[in-house]
Amino acid sequence: MTKQVSPYLNRDLSWVEFNRRVLQEAQDPQNPLLERAKFLAIVSSNLDEFMSVRVAGVHEQIRAGLMKMDFTGYSPSGLWKRLLKRTKSMVTEQYRTYRELMKCLHKEGIYIREYAELTPTAQKAMAEYYNEIVFPVITPMAVDQSRPFPHVHTKELYLAVTLRLEGEDESEEPLFAIIQIPSILPRCIPVPSRSNSKKQEFVLLEELITTFIDSLFAGYNIYSVSSFRLTRNSDLSIDEEGAEDLLEEIEKELRRRKWGIPVRLEVESDIDPYALEMLKEELEIKDALYMIDGPLDLSYMMKFSAMVKGHENLRYKKFEPSYPTEFDEDKDIMSVIAERDVLLHHPFESFEPVNDFVWQAAKDPDVLAIKMTMYRVSGQSPLVKALEHAAATGKQVTVIVELKARFDEENNIAWAKRLEKAGCHVVYGLVGLKIHAKLLLVVRREKYGLRRYVHVGTGNYNENTAKLYTDIGLMTSNDIIGADTSALFNEVTGYSAPRDWEAFAVAPTGLKTKLLKLIDREIEHARAGKEAKIIAKMNSLSNQEMIDKLYEASIAGVSIELIIRGVCSLRPGVPGVSENIKVISIVDRYLEHSRIVYFYNDGKEEVYLSSADWMTRNLEKRVELLCPVFDQELKNILIVLLQLSLADNVKARLLKMNGQYEQLRELVGIAPFRSQFEAQYVERWKGLS
């Protein structure tokens, strides 16, 4: 490896490679067709958030005149150029994939049509829909001397229109107007069809408005109509130190988010030159211009896929999570946990036991207190209803609501107000820190004194995402974990001094230190000629200190296997540095989200669950949790799960030294093995313990 090459991979460029892996799932003919369409939608949604936060942050650094290189060797301006180049290349590939998918859908009798392609009967139905539903909602906004350029909302779809008065000289500069496509209406409109027709046709809302654009500009000739979409900086900038009321400050910042600096402009590739210049000038966009050959914002394909009727052969086979056999639905959950620890593996096992646990606690007259953290919850959360019921019956209910959970701020503010109204004690976290730990505590009065029941999770308390994300939950009444849980809640809600933890390691004060010590222990074993091994599964790895420690371990001879779904700044396979490190990424039906860490420890194996990725923000700027699994049977189960992931050669990609990923099935001549499908057999992996 030459001196010019950094020993680290850039975090943001690594993210682009992750989104490219998602795109590969949309391209994979082995995936059902409508599921491929969903992956295409996820690529767009991912890129939206990336542009509005990460790329926007790089843009802000350039505007501030920062030129310092980061630890991966990139200056803001250099990174900006590479990000634009790579994301534009990916978008081009995304729309090539979109056109291929449309051809495949046509063979199945599923069409997204232009109005002119419809039958006269269908055209009449769409015209009625436009006149009755669409026309009353839309508002054309002219731009001239008396009417300045209107505010363009972030990530909303618009039409740019050039026009002239009837009979006006065409040598004159055209007039200009914009129309916001109303997001309150469905983007994808089903076309009525004959009862015996096997075809399913849809028309996009912007296509319908474009078709009847004359109805909005009577007396004018329309020269061009083109879609455009703006992305603004959506990252919140909150002065927590100076905020008297954090909730009120975040509400203000959410209103300011609508006015963020523009960072990306998407336009149709055949947009009228005059309209394009108007948009670039008014929105102050130069190089962050994305020319799109197809409909803007393919995230609509998520809802489109759901709107297609029938065609079950074009979807994943339905999978119903099993209710854990340890509880058998009719068993008293707390009595089971009192006898033994239980692992929950979502989405293969249901999230319902967590809901049932809290409801049982809410109704139990011997339960004195319920405490939990809330980062992202569902829109109709059963947990919130259970907590309200518990508070109404006089129990002490404390909820730590993280108001700064990105893009869930409004939702969490609403939950916080609702819980407070119900009589719960609501804490908005800590100044300067996000509360990202996933923790639930029930305190119950029993025959021999108080007993603590705890749930520790790697994912959010959200039953909807628990059907889509792979996560692990530990339910336990272990006294040591219970004591640490109580202490952690007291630290966050009160003025309690930092605890000398018996089980937990907690960020930002001690989690990284604990991990470094655990890695150092493996290094000592390796240097002593003993077997040394680390397996870690997480979403992202980008903290330089953690990467350097893993390099040190690799040099010492520790075998390191990393399962990292997204960002990875560690460069594996570097001679003399990271030869003993293997990194794979799995992108499949379910979003890999669980964080599990394993240390061989000279045969006395240790396994931990965590809420934290190994990123600077998680280790130094959040309240995160690392929790040991004490029960040997459960440790064995988690080791099996890690082994299943490492054996994947269908959906796993291997990270190469150059930062690119390649599919493992092309490298090995063994039978296909798909870890998520194998992990569905919950009885199997529990039986292997």
C-alpha cells in the first residue's frame, strides 16, 4: 500500500457504497419484482436524508471557509466534489434500474402510464379525477416584478412552467410560474379498468397536472412544463445550553428547518433551459444539480408496490413472527423472567411480548414503577397507551423522551405532551447528549422485597420497525442488571453521580473505555500465544480510536470478524496492519440493526448487546449502553446468530482494501447460504445452543 493511500476509508464515501448495495438489491433478479421496486424507493429515501444532513454538513463547512482535512485525508471541498460525482453516478444507475423494472412490470400487466397512453374511457375517468379532486387543491404561483419567487419546500415535488400570453411575440422572454404537487394527494393514481381486465394501470399525479396544465393558465400558451425538487439542509442546530425550555427550542428549530440552505436541485433531464436558469439563480444552486431521466423522487415506489393488487408471486412470501415459546402467550411474563433470562430475536420473533410485558405491569397492583427510554416509537404505540394506563392507576411512570431523534422530533414532542397530560413524568434527556439507550424497567413489590424486571434492546420500542429490522431484546430479572438499570435512570433524570457500573458500560463516560479494555485483553492473549478472537456486529464503524485499536489487535494476531451493514471507515486487508480483519455487509429483506459484540477471552467467552454503533457520535455524544449476557445458554444462541451471519454467501458482501464490496457467492464454490432465511427458523438457532 502506497504512502498516499489513507489507512482509513471516508465515512461519507463509505455510506455511498452502502446505498449502492441497497441498489444492488433492486437490481437482483433473484428478488421478487415488487420487492425490488421497494429497494429502489429505499435508495431514494436514504439519499434524501444523506443529502439533507451529511452532504449539507460538508456544504456548511465549505461556506464557513474550513479547509482542514479529516482523519481520512479529505478536505470539505475535496469531499464535496467526490460526493457529488459518486451520488450522481449512483442516481444514473438507479434510473437505469428503474427503466428495467418498468419493462419487467409491463410483462406482468402492471403499468405506470402517460395520460395519452390510456384508453378514451380511462382518460375520461382521469379527467374527472383531476377536475373533482386535484384542480381545487393546486395553486399556480407566478413569478414577476410584483410576485417574488415563492418559498420552495424541501423534498417536495414542483412543476416549473414557462408560458406567454396568447399572441405574444416569441422573441420576448417567457413568463415563469411554479406549481407545488400536493403531497396530501396520492402520488400514484390507480386507473379504473374493466372488471375482466388483468392489467393494472397507474398515472402519476404530476403527469395528470401537466396534462391539464392549461386549466390553470387561461389565456396563455404553455411552452414547457418540467418537474423539479429541492433538498435543503435539514440538520437541527440547537443551542441547548442557552435554551430555557428544550421542547420549545426544538419546536422553533423545526420551523426553521423549512428555510434551510439549498444543497441539491433535481430536475427533469429535458427541462427548458430558461426554466433551469431561473431555478439555479433563485435557489442558488451551482454544481449540486442532478439531471434526472425519469420521475423525480422514486420513494413513491414503496406505496406503489403496496397498491398493486394480487401478484403475490412478485412479493416476498408472507412471514408471521412467532410468539416466543418461553412465554406461550398465556404465561405470566414476569413469572417467566423471574425464573430465567429470555432473548427475543426480531423480526423472527414477535415484539408482542414487550407490549404484553408493559401492559401486564400497568395492570398489576404490585407494580410500583415503570421507567423507559423512548427514541422512536410507532404512530399508534401500544406501549404509550400502557404507560398512560399505568399512570392513571397511580403508578410512578417515568419516560425519557429523546426530542432530538432526527426526523422524529415532531412525533416525539407530541408523545411527550400526551404522556405528561396522562400524568407520566417526562424527561427530555440531557443537554448536549442524545439518549439512545434502549431500556425498560419495571419495579414490583414481591414476597421477599422489591424486584426489578428489565428489558434491554438493540433497537427502538417500535412494533412496526420490529417487523422490518433485525434486533435483539434481553428480558431479565438479574439483580446486577436491575441495579445498574435503576442507577442509569437516576443519573439521567436527576443529579446522581456517575456509578461504578457492575454490569453496564455507558456512553459517553465509559463505553468506549470498556470496549478498548476488552480489545486490549484479546491483544494480551494473542501476544501470549493464545487463541484470540473478536466478532462484532453493528450498523457503522467510523471512530478513529476504535479503528486504531482494531488495527493494533490485528497486528498482534487477534482474529477479527466484523459484520457492518453500513458505514465502515476501517480498511481491511492492509499488509502488516489489518490482514487479520474481515469485514462483511449484509443487505437483505430485513434491515440488519442488532449490535452484538463477542470476545473469545481465552475460552471464557463473553457476549454483549449494545445500542451503540462504533461512531464518534455514539461513543462520545450520546447516552448508549453495553450490556453483558450472563446466561450461558443465551450466549450460545447469540454466538450461533453471529456464525449464521458470517456464513452468509448470498446477501453478504466482502469489503476489499480499496473500499469496494464484492459478493461472496462469486468468490466461493460452496452451496448458497442466506443467513436471514436461515435465522427464520427460531427453534433451530435456539436449539443449537
